[in-house]
Amino acid sequence: MALTPSTMLELGTPAPDFRLPNVDGKTVGLSDFADSKALLVAFVCNHCPFVKHVQEGFASLAKEYQAKGAAVVAISSNDISTHPDDSPEQMAKEAKNAGYTFPYLYDESQEVAKKYKAACTPDFYVFDKNRRLVYRGQMDASRPGNGQPVTGDDLRSALDSALEGKPVAGEQRPSIGCNIKWKKGAEPAYFGK
């Protein structure tokens, strides 16, 4: 399994727009979160061992920060012709089993992932109340097999800062995980760099 790091989209980037189907059949877009004090966008999928490793902690963190006024949305952009475990039907089951309290959207065209320059699963982006990027990177230092506990420290610090309207302090480290499973011939220019 090849490890892929985040592209580290430039801080200050406006949140790229999206309108995608949720696992409940409704369509969800960026504008649906306009009243939230912060927005966490996570690119995840069902099958990736890196996502599975943080899944319980991510679901808990999301619920905690939703209660504090942050909006959370997860997006899966994988090609389901090669990875059927990531199909919308399987996503609906995954959302229920994992206890997701946020929309879990399917980016079939993979255009939203490309707008965010998402590279791996999981890949996390925090936007402030003005929907400017203030954090991108890892949830924490935990990885499958490295012995570090899943704490969400990096993401928690970023969300706390965004909710308080303060700059995110400290070094922002790339997330690492499985690459997004791009459709053959439709890989973005940044893939594999």
C-alpha cells in the first residue's frame, strides 16, 4: 500500500463550492453551512485502513465540535468501479455503523476532490467563519501500527482556534493515508508528485 500525503492547499484559500448527494438521498452544499462558526471538510472512504484507524475518534470529535458550533462534512471521492466497498450504498451503512452525525457525501465526478486538491484518505480541511482555509493536514500523529493513540490533537487545536476567530498556532503537518482512487485517465496533475 503506497502512502500518500496531503497536498497542503494554500492557507487562506476560500472553501471550494460543492453540491453532492448525501447517504440519506438529500443533496448537501457548502451554502448549507453558512451559519456555522467553522467548517471541517474531511475526505474519507470506507475501505482505507488509515480512515478505519481514526474513524471512532473522528466520529466522536465531529459530534463534540458540532455541539460547539462547527459544521462537519465528510466526502468520499473514490472510483467505485475499482473500489465497490466505497459505493453510496456501502457509505450509508458505514455512516450508520460509525455513528456519523454529519453528512457523508459522494463525489462521483471527483471534481470536488480536485477543487480541494485532496490527495489521501483521510485528508482534513478547517475553514473559519468566512470560509477561508485555516488548517489542512493530519488529525493527529497516530497511524496504523505506530503505537500513538488517536487523540485528534491537531484537528482539535485548529477547530478551537477557528471557533475563537484566532489564527491556528503551530506547525501544520500533512495527513498521510491511501491515495484517492482516481478514475483511470482522470488523475489530477498533482497526483503522484
